[in-house]
Amino acid sequence: MLQETMHPLLQVTELLRIIFEHLEKEDLVRCALVCKSWSEVALDVVWFAVKDMGALANLLSPVKVTVLEDYDDMDAVVPRFVYNFDPNPTTRDWSRFETKYSSRVRHLHFLGALVNARAMEYHDFASLLGVIQRVRSSSPLLPNLRSLEWYSKGDLCTLVDGVTFMHDTVNHCHMQYDCYDVARTTDVSFFIEAIHMRMPLLTSLHIHTAPAQELVSPLASIFENLPHLTRVVVPAFKDIAPLLSSLSKSSKLEELQFLYCNSDPRVAVARTGSPLQRDAFAALAKLVLYGFSYSTAVCPLLSRNSLAGLRSLTLGTIEVEKLKAVQFVLRLLPSFAPNLVEFVLGCPEAPEPDEDAICESIPFDAFRPILECTKMEKFVWCLHNPLSLTDSDVEKITSTWVDLKVLKLSSMLPLHRIQHPFNKPTLRALSILTRRCLGLKDVSLYLDTTMFLEFESVSDTLPAMTTKFADLEILDVGFSDIVPRHMSYTAMSLAQVCSPQCLLSWSPADEATSSRWKMVQVMFLLFSDIFRLEAAVCNRDDQIVLLKEQNRSLRHMLSQGNT
């Protein structure tokens, strides 16, 4: 009867799914009780992606949670929630699960023995997973599973349980084993070896663990047996030559990442092997590589190979690089990847140099060769070494990289950590950037705030209001210094080229400098309002005199904050 009175549109399965995907779980449960057709769609949406292993197990048989007390490394009490079936699932329970629920799950995200850092909780699913392992049927547990994300926080048994959910419909696998004892990490090789046997159609594989060199051989082996891979993410092993060799034969691989390991900051790629074949990595569009140093790992790879299809490249290093090494990398890039669109140089997660270490700046002449990659839309400088830039240098960048959307050129270190004085662009350079690169959204510059845009009267600001500028969303001035007498003029200059919605950020070199930039941020918003007001009334003779007086008084009040 309900089917007869329901609007026809609400009986369309595809439309119902779109609506239900925007509802909270509690509302979906109510929808599942309306009628059979709604119930099927609602249950599909509820169980499409599973992040709660306890809730999934509860579909088999009631789950009982027991709260015990454990102690962390600091002898603080940490509640441990232990999950058990009560009672264990019967054959009838398994049949009901397989008929009604198992085929609905497409994504399984398991956090292992979850530790809730904020609530200091520990969740133990070992018993549940053990029962499932012992008594499940021979058919795939979740037959339509497409994505498997399995995290184990150092518990090898939990990692083993992840194999239970592997089968040939899974095309995305993310395995994270948070154990950084190399001797124990090698035990995960069995997990790796199970991948190509149980998930032969994988298109995306992400393995996050300690970069134990013993894992390279099994990884290289499975890569040769996974022909459909389009994305691979693995740790930055010391020697990646076997991995590059096996993956280079793939005609489908689009993304390859060798990621930096925070837990072992001195381990990174040191060897990339011999030159690749001419047709190697034909489809590769994105490459991320963190090396021990540019001279040992990165430069050999760049000098011996060419990847014309590469669009996005990240080259990190854990060393504080010398000028010659950086210069060599930038000189090699145009021939290695001539069609680059995105380039990140450096590693923001790398350990800082020793407190007494002084970094040398990189001159613009060393940077200039990269301008031959004329399609650049995103350039990020993440080296500890600052880049020495003048306004004229910024002008050269904008004349070549006209499609820029992100440009980050500030140093990761404060001024006192840099060896010699170096050139910094002024606020005029920011004006050049935002006028010439109209798609620019995110800028980071080490600014010289002693030079600002010149204007003396209200009329001087009006051309700026009619000039087309990029709609900046973020302006990061990094460790740029600023003195009190330049605060209002800096804010006034920023208001000319940035919209009020632009987020101004900075790195806290010291409390005094941070406070000044906070004041600049306040002034910037005030001047933005003033400039918009002036532009709006510039042709109204009966109001402009009064407005000029009001603005002059406000500017005078603001300028008092500089003294």
C-alpha cells in the first residue's frame, strides 16, 4: 500500500541512493524501516564503507565489550575495551550474514588495536578476528570488497588477520604496520607475498612500514606479478634499484612514491641503480622520492634518465644541501622532466640541522634553469637553504610561469640561521606576482618589508582598485622580519594587492615579530575596507570630501601604532 502512495521519484533506486548518501547513520536506520525497497538502498549506504570492526562483527552475532585497565609507558591507567562474541556465531548466523550483509561492503578501514590519543583508549579486536579466522566459510568474507585499509600498531597477529579479507575483487590496498624494529618488520614479508596471490587485480598499493631493506626483494617480486597497478606508495628504502627495475616495465603505472619515514629520520634512498630503458615508466605522471642527499640518490637518477610524461615531481632530502648539489638538480630537471607542472624541492618533515649549523643561501642563477619547464603551475621550495631573490628575479619567474597557482619560495629557517645576507623580494614583487599570474592562489615569500608600494593620497590607490589581481587565498611571509614603523605601510601595500579573504600567515621567529604581524593582519583588513569604499564613491562629489577626511583620520590613527 505504501508503494502505491509514494511519489514515483522516491521509488527510483539511483535517486534514493544519492539522497541517502547525504543522511546521518541514525536517519538511514529510520529510512531502512520504511519499506523493503528503501531498506535495501539504506543498508547498501550504511555498510558501503566500514570503519568499525565491532559493528561489522555484530552483524554476525552479538558482541560483548569488556572494559579492563592497562598501563601505558608512563604508568598511567589506559582503559582497554575487549571485544568478544557472546555467543559465537552459528552456521545460521553465517548464512544470514552472507545473504544480507557481506556483499554490501565495498571499503573496509581497520585501525587495528586503536589507541584514541585524545581519550586514551585501547580497543582490542583480537578475539573477534580469531573467531572469524577459524570458523568462516571458504568463500570470500566480503565478496564485493574493493578497498582494504589495514593498520596494525606493532601487533603481528593483527596484521595476519588482514589476509582474511584479501581476495580478487580488491583493487586498492593500504597496509600500515607501525613497528619500527627492523628485525620485526621483516616478518611482514608474508603479508606482502600474499598480496599478488590473493589480490591479483590491484590497481593501488600503499605499504607503510619501517624501510627495512629485506622487504625490497619480495616487493620487487610482487610488482612483476601485478600488471594492473596504477599507483604504488612504499617506504624510501636505501636501495630502490630492484623496485625501479620491476616497476619500470609497467605500461599503466601513473604514480610512484618513496616516502620519508619519520620514525627513522636517517634512512632514505641512497641508490637508484643503473639507467632505465628508453620506454621505462611510459605512463608515469607523478613521482615522489626522498633521498639521503641529492648527490648520492637524486642526481644519478636525473642525469641518466628522461621521463617526458612526468607532470608532478617531489625530490626531498634529509641532508642540509650545499649550493652545488641544489644547482646540479635544478640544471638536470628540464631534460629529465621537461613537461613538469608541479615540483616540490625539499622535505618539510626532515630533521632540522643542528642548532649551531648555518645554511648558505641559493642564488637566483642556480634557480634559473628550472624556468625552462615553462608549464609550471606549482613550485614549492622546502629546503632549509633560502633562495636569494630580487624583485627583478620575481619578474623573470612571472614572465615564464604565467599559469602559476602555487608559489612557495620562503625559507624553513629564521634569519640568524643563514650564513650570509641574501636578497629578499619587496612588496612590489608581490604586486608583480598577483598582476601577472591571475590564477595564483597560494604564495609564500621571505619579504623585505622595508620597501613598500608608494602612494601618498586617496587617488593614488584608485588605479590599484581597477587593476586585475589574482584572488590570493593564502599569503605566507614565513620568517620575514618587520619593524614597528613599517607596519601600517606594509598593511596598506598588502590591501592593494590582496582581497580581504586572503589568509595572512607567518612563522613565529620570536614573540615580538609575531605580535607585529598580528597587528599588520588587523590593519590589512581595515585598509581593505577603506580602499573598497574609496573605489565605490570616487565619482560622488557630495560624499568624497567627507570620506577622504574620515579615511585620513583613520590612517593617522593607524600610523600611530607604528611608533
